[in-house]
Amino acid sequence: MRAAVLHAPGDVRVEEIGDPRITAPTDAVIRVSAACVCGSDLWPYRGTEPVQAPMPMGHEYVGVVEEVGSDVRTVRPGQFVVGTFVAADGTCEICRSGYPSSCVNRVFMAQVGTQSERARIPHADGTLVATPGTPEEDLIPHLLAASDVLGTGWFGAVAAEAGPGKTVAVVGDGAVGLLAVLAARQLGAERIIAVSRHESRQELAREFGATDVVTERGDEGVAAIKELTGGLGAHSVVEAVGTQQSMQQAIRSTRPGGHLGFVGVNHDVTLSGEELFFSQIHLHGGPAPVRRFLPELIDLIWQRKIHPGKVFDLTLPLDRAAEAYRAMDERRAIKALLRV
């Protein structure tokens, strides 16, 4: 089958690799309908994370079940499914407490690779959710967004306790940040401040529910958010980047007693214990437990109440995956969808 494989920083090739097969009775094999490039895929692409050997890429996917192992009970061949970026058994104590992304038997799908024609899905029962039927073509991008970026943005807003009467600030205007804006609106936030320097992303943030836009970063961005909130800071802040500057801006933008949900993949961020001590804020985050939210998100998409797939502003066939990576790396695209 064809798959996108990273050979070295900046070197993505679509090439033939072996077909996946059932290796455990809890596995499923799906025919991938659509996949996409994630911001976290750019870390090894840019050389920030080492590339020790050629590696299949991708962890966001939707498709049709082709085969299941003997112990799989919740999905069957022929069903259209949405999967999550962490495969989880769904039965361990951590999964049952609502955190399947920290399952004691978790498998990060980036280790499997889903920018491909087919994919083996470990722990199929705890990882895949079938849609009510075969989706219409225009729903596929929205369902694909639920596989990671929508669920991650949603978790960021939930972790920040966004809700009625709250002012929510979202630091980061990538797909996750934009969908955290959508989530905050769905959760009933009264005011939503999007931090963005890019006009096209600001427009999408407003479409998703942002009431205000702050263009400044760092301390200037903190000052702008505090000016909008009577000097206090936001009740709820979502950090959706994962850099030192974005995390500091998020912490300093949260009012005492407020909640910060951090979902940007962390890279070399160092926090001051003294600053945390005197900030008096709640911090909650990490790899999003997308599977917890997936049935609700699929239902909202199926009923056409939300349209998260609008974050895909570039669609290419799988064979042009290298172009999709370049476009995202150069910030010419918010998020690139690969049709398989």
C-alpha cells in the first residue's frame, strides 16, 4: 500500500510499504478515507525531534473497517469509523476514569502511521467509534477533525472550565486553538478572546465564536487580555501551542482562581515554581482524552450543528503529502487534508 514516510527532516515521500494485518485479537484494519497533517507532525519534519529511521507518518484518520480481530465487539467490517490519535483498551482503571490517552496499554497512533491507504488500529473497541451510517462526502472533513484537533481543542476548553458567564482566552491560532474557540462557544462561554496575528485565522475564529481578537504576543498579549478583562485576566485560558512564550502568556493571562487548559505539545517549556505559586491558578492538560468526547462530537457533526472541518484550508491527494507538509511548515495552510 502507499503511505507517507518521513526519511529525514524535510524529506517526506509517498512510497509502497507492507499492508497492515491483524496481529492481536483486539485489532482492526481500516481502509483510510481521509487523513491529515498535524502540527505535531511538523516537529520531526523540522528536525526538532530526531528521525532515527524512515517512519510512517500520521495519527488522524477516518475510514471503513475491513477486518477485525476475534475479540472486537463494537465495530464490524463495512462500518465507517472515526479513530483517535491514541489507541486505548477502554477497560483499564485510567480509561474508565476518563483519561484513555493515558491508558496503561496505550499506543500512540503516530507509531503506526495513518497517512496511508490502510491502517492497523490496536485496541479497536476502545479506539474506534462508528458513525450512524455512511457519511455524506461533505461530512468527512468534519469527522476527520474529530479524530484529534477538535477533540484536543474541546479538552482544552473543558480543562479550562469554559462555560456560561466565563471569559475564555485561547492562546494559539492553529487548528487546535481555533477549535478550542468553537468548543468554548458550544460550552456556553460568554466572551471568547482569540490570540491571533493572521487575518484569515482571525476570520475563522470569529466564525467559530470569538468575540474579541488580540494580535499581541508575550507580555504585550497579556496586557491586552487584562485590558479586556478589567485588569483581572480571563476566567479560562486554553494554551494550544506548546512553546515557552505561549505557556507564559497563558499563565499570566489567567486570573487568580481561574483555570488553564494546556494542550499544545510541550517542547522545552520551563515553568517558574514561584510564578505558579503566586498565580493561584488551576492547571490541567496533556494529551487530550479524545475518545471520551468522540460520541458527543460525532453526534454534533452528524446533526450539522458544528463544522470543525473548516480548519482544513488545503486538500490534496495522498500522493502529494510532501506538498501538504511544506504548506503547513511555511504557514501557508492552517491544516492540510489528505484524500486517500
